[in-house]
Amino acid sequence: MPIDTPPELPPYLHERIVCSIAASVHYDVPANIVLAVAEKEAGKPGQWVRNKNGTHDVGAMQFNTRYLKGLTAHYGITAADVAASGCYAYDLAAWRLHGHLNNDTGDLWTRAANYHSRTPYHNAVYRADLIRMASKWAVRLDAFLSGDATKINAALSALATPAPQTAKAVLPANTQPMISIGLNTSYVPRQIVAKANNK
């Protein structure tokens, strides 16, 4: 039985997957969480999105220029650095996620959603989307790592086909920040570990 040729992914999506996985390994952050944040942010290299408050979200991982001011002052990291194509923005995002996951309070998903906002309402909305997207990425990663060509091609086909636009998660104004009804909060994220081949 011949194996179907896997579909080609758009270059930005190929970069998103490769760079997210590499960054997740380097910074010891679950790969499906980095991939979910990258999907949620939905940025592309060179992209600048103006916000209502006059700041901009920059590049593939949509770093806010207000946040970047601190990185420029302390580390010399500029908006141009994170706007460029390549893996730098993903590395920086995984570094930031690593900090949130290890230093912040709350459950795993609340800490990961701090990437977007610590404001309870905005965190809860982002958190709900992040859980849903991370679950999908876990299934895709399992397919990629299975070695089964049929599963791999199905996962790639699903990625190559644009998903229909779904409504953003919107929570009522009186929603508590730790909303968990209908969300799989016991889910275990997918870790990818790189091991040296010592002979």
C-alpha cells in the first residue's frame, strides 16, 4: 500500500511547529503549551498589531511593546528581534512561559495564561482557549511521535486545512478567574525531552 505524500504546510506554520518544539525542549516547557500559545497568538514574522492602548503586539508570538521595554532595558532585546522570522521569538516565549510555570501561583493553566494577562477576566478567557488548543496539540504530537504514517498525514492534513473560525471564548463579567466547568484541568501536558546519545 503506497504512503500518501504529506501535505505541505505554509512556511509560517512549519516555522511555528519546528521552533515551538525546539524552544519547548530547550526551556523545559510542555511542547503542547508552547504550540497552543503560538496558535492562540496567531502572529507571523514581521507582524505588528496596534492595540487600543497605543502599544503593539509584535511578531510570531505577539510580544507587547510595553513588555518589550523591560527586556530592552535589561537584556537589549528589541521589537525588531522578536519581529524577525526564525526561532528567536519562540525561544523568548518559551523562556517567559518557563518563568510563569515555575514562579507564578495558581494551577498550570492559569500560570500559562499569565503569558497573556494576569488580569483575572482576561486570564480566564485565554486559559479556556489555551486548554482547548493544548489538548488538540497533544493529540497531534502523539500522532507525530507515533511513527504511523497514516496518523502523521492525518495530523498534517488537519493543520494544512484552515479551521473554520470559531467564536472566541467569552466569559460573563461575573465569572471567577478560576473557572473550570467543562475544562479538563487534570490533563497532563506533553513533554519532549532531548537526550544525548552517549556511546
